Amino acid sequence: MTTTQDSTPVSDGAGPLPKEAGQVSEKEARQVAEAAREAAWDRPSFGKELFLGRFRLGLINPWPHSDPADDARAEEFLTALRAFLDSEVDGPAIERDARIPDEVLLGLARLGAFGMKIDRKYGGLGLSNLHYCRALMLVGSVSPAISALLSAHQSIGVPQPLKMFGTAEQKETFLPRLAGGEVSAFLLTEPDVGSDPARLATVATPTEDGTGYRLNGVKLWATNGTLATLLVVMARVPAAEGHRGGITAFVVDGDAEGITVERRNAFVGLRGLENSLTRFHDVFVPKENVIGGEGKGLKIALTTLNTGRLSLPAMCVGAGKWSLNVAREWAADRVQWGRPVGEHEAVAKKLAFIAATTYGMESMLDLCCLLADDDRNDIRIEAALVKLYASEMAWQIADELIQIRGGRGYETAESLAARGERPVEVEQILRDLRINRIFEGSTEIMHLLIAREAVDAHLSVAGDIIDPDAGLGRKAKAGARAGAFYAKWLPTLAVGKGQTPGAFAEFGPLAGHLRHVERTSRKLARSTFYAMSRWQGKMERKQAFLGRVVDIGAELFAMSAVCVRATAERDTHPENVELADLFCRQARIRTDQLLAGLWENTDSVDVAAAKRILAGRYAALEAGVVTPPADLPWVARWEPGPSTAQDVRRRIPRPE
């Protein structure tokens, strides 16, 4: 970041930024993110308690159930959806042409797929989170690009923010259009702003007559951006008399004057997905289109994602099921050295991992959906955990599937079909899944987000002790609060139900795994407390440590979910007890490794080495190869003003 002579901040990578978004310090960036958090915990959270060493199994056991009436309506839709996918959707053609045909989008609209999460009184289907995710899983098994389009449209696009924060007038105006097949998009990211929204540069300036705002800025990676006719746009309103200001969410007409879709971005996977670079130049937005009020934009975005994040693991679960089918059939049919390859131990371990992990991911997802459908639960930690866990594990599943398939796993489906072999899109699923570790919060950001929530109880009572800006009075009060909290809390971490040999006997062969979860939960809480005592305010920089803490919590949550689910299903699906046991045995090994890594690691050495790498100390190691040209910037520079590019937006023809 540099500064011009008139002190206007200028980004080295993204052109001029407004003064409010310019010289943002690390502290200021954290303050913006902290202000957007949901501070209150007024509903129970299994995940929150787990990180505190409190194994509150009663919050998820017995296994929740969906409403039978909802089940019946959803099953009718899912049956029709499956028939449409079988007869009308050509997944390989979408991959080949990098385009979802108009007739497919119109057919999905007729089915009601664009209104799955929209209430029936606005023309939607009003599906529960559970059935919505099952629909996305089904669609993704035929075309991941369509599933991503529907997810972005409903989970983070206009419908979800309006459902949670919109006025009655906004819902009546926009939701019927969206349920009928119009596409929506969510625009937050900018060329130089990703996970650091404090530097948001798109500005919404109030008009002098008070009727609305003028939007100016550029948004990058807008999923559905070339198709969308309604947009959720995050922009900064300057603080002024009569205006609170701050990052604000707007519903914007995608065809408003001054909007130019300058590019459709192309990616490694999800080739049929429509993703744009979009410019706003003096775009008028009526004041009635503000969602939730000025300055509430980031809070709306984060709250929306609490349930919105469930759509991504739904697609990961679908990928796991698809991969299991391919791996099982191939490993049983392919014979090497006189035996099916699946009977060789090296491949058998991969099959066991794929099957167990798919069951684990599905159990976590179904549990989160059922909890989300019951408004008595706070699922912000659970939803973030399943997004993080499923995106990482699905990627490993796809990688193992390629290895099981060998050379055919690396070969395209089209090439396989050309010589008369089954055209299985294994290399495509690897490409399509890779983005999930970045979409809707990268793995690294998810680690930090979940870690912040996991230590919230500690910061609530002792935050001022480690806050350098807190005065002696605040520190003294925090010390008193912390003393009272820890005097009561710490003794509960010493002994628990997990040390009683007969505990959780009602879970039969899975009881031992739940005892392990209870013991490990307390051990994790003790480790977190020790780390906070040791590093205090510096703990936020111990990102590798915090990442391991979160990964342990994810494994414990997954183990809890599979044990409760398998026990609930043991009469109808007794084989799932075997899958749950298999998953827990594998998860316990991963958890033990993560626990050991909390204190035995190379983190400090790696950080020191990275500083030397960044300083160029080892640049000679890069010699001997032709490196990418350095004639262009890493981040494209943009200037405010009207667009000079051709508009590449695409509009779906409306049925007559």
C-alpha cells in the first residue's frame, strides 16, 4: 500500500481505494471482523461445549428426526428431480462446452429448483435444510457445476439474506422472481480484497436527494455473475450526518444501468459454472434495497453462512458416495496377480477409508441440517466444522480414487470412451472438488474462524487481561471474572464420564469410542487453556496450533455424529454400526497424531525459514528452470470509472 501526495490511499495491486478502506492496520482489520461476529450464545451448541471439554451428548442424542410431512413433499420433488437429471442433463456435455444449456436452466426452474429454500408463500418449495442438501447432492452427482450454481443462488445469494434479514416488502418483491427461475449472486470479493473485508473498496455513496445510493467499484469471482438478474452486493457507505455508514448489503438489479460484466472467469474445475468480474459505475440503488440497515453487511454475510455453508459439504458427501461406487465396482472387477485389486491390502485400506469417511461426512452433514432445521440450536461452529472437514476429506477421497484406478484415473472420460471403456469422470471429480477447500472460507480461514469461536468463553472472561489497550481497571475486573470462571471450570477437566468403564453402555460396541471422545474433549480443553496461559495475546499468531485444535474438534464431532446415528439406525441398518466403528478407529489415529502435534512440531522453525525464503535467501534454489514471466502484476490494477470492456452477461430466455 502506498499513499499519493494528497494522502489518498492507493493499493499497489488494485488501484485507488477509498480513504475508509485504505491504510488498514492489522488491528483495524481484526476489529472489523470481530464486530461482524455474533457475540451472543443464547442457544445451545454441541460444538462450543465440546471445545470447552464438556461432552454434552444430550444435545445431539437421541438422533433428531425430520417432519414426516416435509419428508413426503421433499420425496416427491426429489423423484421428479432425479427423472429430469436422468433424461435432460448431459453432464459430460456441460463439462466439454463449459456451459449449462438454457433449456436445462428452464427445466430446473419449472421443477422449482431455484426456490428450494424459499418459503411456499412466495412460490418456493420451502424445503428443509436436510432435503435441500440432498437435492444438491443428487444434482452434483450428474453435474457439479449445476449444483454449485443452485447453491450459490440460494445459500449465499439473495434468497437466504432476505429470508433472515429482509423486510416484508423486500421478500414480496424479490422472492417470487427468484423462486420462478431468476438467478442471484453474492458479490463481496474484490481484486485486492478476499478474506480481509476491512479493505473493501466498493463504495455506496448516498444520493443528495436521499432516495438511494450510487455504487462504484469492481467485484471479482461472483459465482453466477454472468447469469444473475438480482445481486447481493457488499459496499462501504461513508459515515456522514444521518448515515451510520460501514459495510452494507444491497439488493441490486443485475440489469441496472452502469453494471458491466467484464469477464467470465475460467477455472480448473466446475467448467460449467458462470463466474464473473463485474464493474459498477454510478449504479443507482434505491434505499429500499438495503438489507438489514447500514453497517450490517458483514454480520449478515457471516450469519447467512451459518446455514449457507451446509450446501458445500452436501456436494462433498455426494462426491464421496460417487467415489465409493466407482472404487468398489472397479476394485472388484479389476484383477491383478490372480486376485481382484480390492483384496490387496494396499487397495483395501483405501476402500475402507473412502467408505468410512463418506459415512462420517454424511453423518456430520445430516446432523447439522437437522439441528439447523430446529431453531433452538446454534450451529455456527458445527456448520463451519462440517464445511472444513468435508472439503478436506472429500479431496483425499478423490485422490485415493485416482490411485485405485491407476492410469485410468488420470485419463479423461472422453478418452476412456474412445476405446470402448466405461467413461468414468475420475480426473474431473478431483478438479471439481479442489475449489471446496477455498470456497466460502478457505481451510486456513475456517481454522481461524472456528478457533475464535472455540475460545470465546475464555476471551469473554479474560480478554481484557491480554488486551494491550485495556486499562488497569478493566484488567482488574477481568482478573476477578477469570478467577471465578476458572475456579469452577478447571476442576471439571480432571475427571469425566469417559473414565468410567461402563459409560455409554447404551451405544453397545460404540461405547468405547464415545468414552474416548469425552476424555479427548477434556484433554483438548486443557491444552487450549495451557496455550492461552503460555502465549496470551500472541496466541492468535499460533495459527498452526489453532488449526490442530480445530481439526481435533472436527474429528470428535464426527465421531459423536456417527455413533449417535449408527445407534439410532441399528435396527434398520445394522451394517452402519460396522461403518461407525471403522470410522472411529481411523479417526482416533488421526486425533492422536494431531494431539501429539500440538507440542511436538516444527512450527517455529518453519516460520523462521519462511522469513528467510521471503527475503530471497534461498533464491538460488530456483535456478535451472524457466519461471513464469514477471511482466504483469500478481493482482490486476483497476481504476474507477465507466467500463471499457464488452459486456459478457448472459440472459436465460424466459418462457412465453
